[in-house]
Amino acid sequence: MDRTALDAWVGIFVVIGIAALFILALKVSNAGTTNLREAYTVFAEFDNIGGLKERAPVKSAGVVVGRVDDIAFDSKKFVARVTLKVGSSFPFPRDTSVSILTSGLLGEQYIGLEAGGDSVMIKEGETLRLTQSAVVLEKLIGQFLYSKAAEGGGDAKGGGDSKPAGDSKPFGDIKPALEGKGGK
């Protein structure tokens, strides 16, 4: 293979690599999917939106039915007000529940819609009332550690208790100590 043919093949692979990176960037930014020309706008209020971002997908049963259009803070109610654009071809009942979910363990956050049973459909500009905020992993870990510390009952190294480590009472028998201090 001569030098010109080798240079041409290298050039072709470089162009393919750049195109692949461009497509990957579009996928990550959600810029190339779900064009909603005909959509209706609904609102949802959450105590905590976690890492939800504008242009995040709105999904129902795993199907993208819309996009997050705007996220604002309501300084009167102290909640996040999320504006959703839902495709006109996807009508939902008024009692639809809205949740902020995560795809995978560390994946992107998205809005999940679960249809209710009401016969009246959502109209343009309505606010969905049944919402569930994002699960914040740091809070869950903190609550877990706090509950484990409360179960353990204090200092694991002893703290003055002369009982063996296998004793089921973490503070030993408190009654004799109280009797000695007038706690009968």
C-alpha cells in the first residue's frame, strides 16, 4: 500500500470518529430527539428536583411523550415549578401522577408520568397535583447511616462497659448503676 492510500484511509477513519463523537454529543444533550411541534403545556410542583435539567425526557411506560421545557423556583410556595411540554397525541387523565426518576444507578433524571383513571383529560396550562420528588442519594445514605448508628446504641469501642463484645446489651446492665446513685 502506498503512502497516499494509507493517508486516505487514516482520513476516512478520522472523519468517521468525528461523526461518531458528534452523534454521541447529540444523544447526551437530548438535542436530536423528540421534536414536539404540536404539544400542550402542563405544570408540576416538586419539593426537590435533584439533578433534573431542561430538555430532560418526559416518559410514560418507557416511551418519550414530551420534554421538560422550563424549571423555575416559586418563592411564595418554596417549590420547584417544572413546565412540561407533552405531545398532543398523548392525552393523559387529570389525576396522572408525576415522578422524577433516574435511569440506571447514576443515569440521567427524567419525568415519569403514570396515568390515572379519571375520565377528564389534562388541559393546556393545568398543574398536575400528584407529584413525587426526586430521590436524593446523599439523603438516603445519611438516613441509613443514622438509623444504623441509632440501632448500635452508641460507642462501639466500649465507653466504660466492661461486658464482653458479644453481649446483646450495648450499655450493660444499667439498673445496678442507678441503684448506687439513689435511683431506686
